[in-house]
Amino acid sequence: MLGPVVARPLPPSEPDKQVQKAILKRIVDPAGPYVRLLQDRHLLHRRARCSWVPPTMAGALQMLPAQAYANSPSSSILTKYVHTSNNRTRCAVNCVNWTREGRRCMTGDNIGQLTLWNSSDFKFEQLFQAHDKGLRYVRFNHNGNFLFSSDDSGIVRVFNSKLAPLSKIAAHQESCR
């Protein structure tokens, strides 16, 4: 989906120059299928299972999130490669957690770094070294005010919503999974 056209304004010191070409930004709005699910949820409870999605472009408009197709898990298997995003260091990602509103994603990797990704433009917003060993668990709490992470040595760290470290707890003798 193409988003709004963003035009670059002219600097006030150069009024004679031509306006720079507008930039089309690609955006992804993950809320659409969830709104449709909320609108049709009273119909879903009456049916034994959710109807199938036709394999056409028009069928994509009727698509619901994966939780609506609980009786048919094969409909939630991805068959098309879409995008790869890289941060500064290339390493294996061990854990992923989305924020409650679905606009950002936190990943924990094999070398102890936490990366905050923006889901609308697939760029990383923040990258920092959270642990000395590889991360195994990353979760936001129910209201998104705290982030909990655990590594291979059993250390659990708590961060606030601005990702500032609050506490470090030696909770386990071995890796938390």
C-alpha cells in the first residue's frame, strides 16, 4: 500500500528553485484485518469455521488475521517471501515480541543485543547491548510499560518503556526458554 505523498519544502533562502520531487513512502497498516475481525466476530461464533479466502487480489480484502482461522491452520502458512531487514550486525535472532499496538517489534539476538524495529517502514529504531550472552526471551508486560529479557546464563533484566535498564536479577542457574 502506498502512503501519503511527502513533499520536501523549499528553504526560505532559495525561492527561485523548483520544488523537489515528492517521495512515495510504502507503509503497512496491520490494523485492517483486526478491524474486520472485530466487525465480523458475531458471525464467526455462529459458524463452525471461518470461510476460505479466494486466491485473488479481491480475496486479500476479505482476509482476517490468523487467529480467525483456528480450524484451518494451513491457511496461515506463508508462501511468499516479502522482505528482509538487517541491523548493523548480522546474527541469529532468538526471540521476537510485538508491542501491544503492533507498531513496533523487539528482537533479541544471539550476541545479547535488543533491537527495536518499526513495522511501518521496516527500519530499526534502536539497537543496544542488553546482555553479555545470547538472548532467549523478550516480552513486554500487559500494558507495555516494562520489557523483560533473559539470556543464556539465566540473567533476567527489566527495562522501562524508554528501554532504560531498571534491574538485573540472577533468576536461574541455566538458560530461560
